[in-house]
Amino acid sequence: MLALGGGGARGIAHIGVIRVLEKSDIPIHAIVGTSMGAVIGGLYAQIGDSFVLENKIRALLQTALFKAPQQQTEGSRGSWLQQLSTHLCKQMENCDDARLKRTQLNQSFTEELQKLFPEDLFEQSSIPFAAVASDLCSGREVILSRGRIVDAVLASSAMPGFFEPIVMGNYLLSDGAATSAVPIRAARHFAPLKPVVAVDVSSQLPPQVDRTNALSFVLRATAVTGACYHDELIKEADILIQPEVKQFSWSDFDNIDHYILQGERAAKKAIKKMLFVADSRY
């Protein structure tokens, strides 16, 4: 089975990995995804065709959510995602107003996902699928595999500071990457008898350390903790695929062709091992 990790734009590389599996006639019997991995995995679980999947993602990236609006002032750069990222960083540095606000980005993202997964239910998926989110109350990962797919994908993709957490029962759900950047353990729980092929599109820990203020050291320490946990987690995969996309920002959605190509190349390197255990049914 496939465990598709989170990484924003880098997660588009999942398409290339899936395409190689298709061409090699390696069946995908289940998918678990985190964040962008949930978007890609959830779509593929519905349609089962990597080219249709690619077309849907390309159409999504042409929406105003990912393209700079025409009414932007002269000299401004990037999509709403990139500009709000800059705004959030400045807000954290200044600590001037940290109140949670429902942004236009939040609304637009919800609307676009609803178009991708209008009334799709997990139970209707051609391939069994689950999305992973993080419960901010308990600090644990939550595996979502029932009901509306869009609700689960929204929760799995709710990046703190950008999107509001999603309330589900007693859970307050946010970005699954906080607990499962690559959902290997969730995949084993979802399908315990299947070998796990994990696709890791996480970023690299920058070698430079910002020494200008105290907040930068706090954020760096958090990043180091996450990197150490990540390095141990990925060792649990039966097969690990790591496309060469770590150098790109999560918000860099202008390199879709490169991401897909790198996903294909990384999957091809692992194809012999995947074919060897193909009878185990991913």
C-alpha cells in the first residue's frame, strides 16, 4: 500500500510515483495520505488514472488560489499562499495580532477542495483510502476513513496559521504533518498485513541558523525535533521513495512538470524491489 507524505507543492511528485506503478502493473490496494498526500491520494482513489489526476491538479493550480490575482499592486509577487506566508512570518516576528481570523484563503481553499471532492464518500472509493490529521487536543494522529472525503482532506491539510482547525466530534484537527509527515504508522494500522511503500517529499533542514532574534531559535529547535522524528519514522517503511524535491518551498507551485518527473525517477529506482514484493499486494 502507499503512504503519501505531506509537503505542499512538493507533494505533486506523488503523481509521478503513481504513474510508474501504473505502467509497471503494480496494483495499489490502499492509500493513506497526509496533507498534499491526502489530496493526491484521495483523488487517485476515486479515479484510478494518473493522467486524469494530473489534469485535475493542473486545473486546480490555475485557480486564483494558486495564481497571483490580476488586481495585485505593481511589484507584488506570488500567489496568495506565498504572500500570506510572508505576512504570517512578519506577524510572528512582530507579535502584534495573533488572533485567529477566517481569511479569504481559508474560504477559497475550502471551495476548491469541495469542487475536487463534491460529495465523494470514503465508502465509494475504488481504492481504499484514509487521510491523516493531527488532533491538537491529544497530540495524536487521527486516521480518517469514513464519511465525506473533502472533510478529511480539509482536516489533513489545515496548516496552522493559514487554515482554521476542523472540529470533528471531540477532535480539533489540523495538518497531519505535525504527527505524520509520512503516514507510515497510519498505513500499517489501516492495512496491517500489507507492506508499506512510503513516498517522502518533506523539506530538508536548512544548514543556516537565523541568529537575529529569540523566536528564530525557538522555531529552529522545533524544526530540529521534527527532523529527528522524521528520520526515525521513515526507517519503518518497507520501501522508501524520496523524489529529489527537498530544495523546493512548500508554496512553489510553478514546477509541476519537474515534480512529476522527479517522482517518476525516484519510483523507477525502487521498481525492482517493488516488483519483487508485488505479490504482497500494495
